[in-house]
Amino acid sequence: MDLGITGKWALVCGASKGLGLGCAQALVREGANVVIVARGAQQLETAAAELRAIHGGKAVNVIGVAADITTEHGRTAAFAAPGGPGSAFDIVVTNAGGPPPGDFRDWEREAWIKALDANMLTPIWLIRATVDGMAQRGFGRIVNITSGAVKAPIYNLGLSNGARNGLTGFIAGLARSGVAASNVTINNLLPGAFDTDRLRATMVTAAQKSGQTMDAALDARSKTIPAKRFGTSQEFGAICAFLCSQQASYITGQNILADGGGYPGTF
């Protein structure tokens, strides 16, 4: 299927590895130009080189911006990238690492503000900077990578639960506003357990507490998922690319859960 996004410009955050890179890969395969942003310059350049090599015969531009997208300076750098579209992106994929787990009794105001800045306010700022231009041009796709914990909150991820649910509520209203009539869609993509560095980092404590090796802990965790495996960044990216497609123009304001059947609810 041709997704109809050849030549479109996409901003993909947190794209040097993991789910963000998976999204960038899928968009590049569809012929989209991408500006990828991440904090680590070396890993970002490696990712950019990989993207340039998998273009599938379609001429694409791949621009890497080593910056922290959660800061004003980082966002300015992304929009000022030489050769990029400025703020005239057709596609925006927001993504930032989740805050650390812990007990809410230990979190001071600074920890909450940091979580809100990364996982709620930064996506809102990026949307504010791009959505009106999308509406004027008659095409826009915004995908926020949030978390399966939005559907089923995890106790020790309270910082993430709070910030991401705040974003979810905001998007529910904005996506149904006037921009929907201008072919601008805004959706949230909720990952469950995917084989990423983030998953492995969160499993370290679980392995230590259970006295298991890391491999044993990961194997035990994967068996709790109905699919009996972790997801891959490539299949996550494919879902993202479809939400960015011309064909997905009637899907907006939704929370798309990709978790291998892990969520037990009906809705």
C-alpha cells in the first residue's frame, strides 16, 4: 500500500534508537523526508546514516539534530535545521523518554515539573508550533508516543501516569476542534512491552529483586504477554506510519494501544 506521504516532511523526536527510530525508518521507507532529533550526537548520526541507506529507492532528505527536544533551545534547533522545512512540518511524532519509576512519597516538585515538561508540555509546544500551518496547507499528522500505562496505570510509574494522562486529556479536546476539518489528525500511540533499552533498564530492578539473571527475567516477563513475546520497533513504526498516511484521515483523537494483547479490558 502506498501511504501517500512521499515528499512530506516529518519531525521525529527521540529517533536515534528504539521506538522513535522505528517510526523514522517506516516514514523514510514511504518516501518522507525526516528531521530526527535526539540528545546523543554520535548515535544520532549513526541512525541518520542508517536511514539514508534504507530509502528504498526513493529520494529522501534525512537531517539529524543533536538536541534535547524538551528544552526551548532544542526545539529552536529542530526548527532551524539547515535544509529542513522550518516549522512547516507535515508530520510530527513526539517522543521523550519516560521519567524514572519510584514511590510518589519521594518525589518533590522538581521531579513532577520535569516529567510534565518532557511528557506533556513539550508535545503541546510542538503541536502549537506546527498545527495551524498544517491546517492552512490542508494536511497534517501528529502522533504522540505515550505509554500503555495511560490505559492501565502502573503504580511505580506515577510520574509517567500523571504527565501522559494530562497530555491524553488535552489531545482529546484539541483533535476534535477545528483542525479535524482541515485534514489534520492527532492521535496517541501507546506502546506496551517493546524490546528497547527502556524496557531492559526497567527490568534490571525486577531481575535483582527476584534473584534472576536478566535473560531469565526478560523471558518470564515476555510470557505474561498473550503474544508471548515483546514487540519490535519495526512493527511499532509501521503502525505510526499508517497513522501518518493519507488513508488514516478519518482516525483522530484516538489512543492506539500496541501491547500484544496485554491490556485485559474490553475498551
